[in-house]
Amino acid sequence: AKLVKSEDGKWNSYAATAGSSARLYLSTGVLKAARYETELAAALAFELGFLVRGIQHPPEAIITPEHREVACEEGVAMLYS
């Protein structure tokens, strides 16, 4: 995971692959907003859900509701396992 300072102040997080490695990006806003460890774990699991399902999710990508649902399902499964 990499910490990213958002220029527009939004709470951004995204996931992308770079060659054979995967990268998760979280903004400082996400970290500041998290009150509990579980909230941060959920944010990481959600982003990992995109990568596990092979969905590229860079900041400029258009993510459909279906993509979000799939990533959420995968993230919840990771958290419960």
C-alpha cells in the first residue's frame, strides 16, 4: 500500500497492477477518517477485492456499480476468513 496526498482533498483509494506486482493506494484523507483499525482493514480489503477479481482501478478509471459489488463481495470474504 502506498500513501497518497490527494490534491483536491477527496478521500481517494485505488488499486492497480504494475507488471507482476499489485499496488494499493490510500490517501491521507482515508487514514484520517478511519476511527478504528477495522475501518482501515475494510478499505484495504475492498481495494484488494478489485485486484483479486482482476479489475484495474486506477484513479481515472470508470468503476461500475457491478465492479464495486464484486470488489465488496471479495473484500467481505477476505475479512471473514
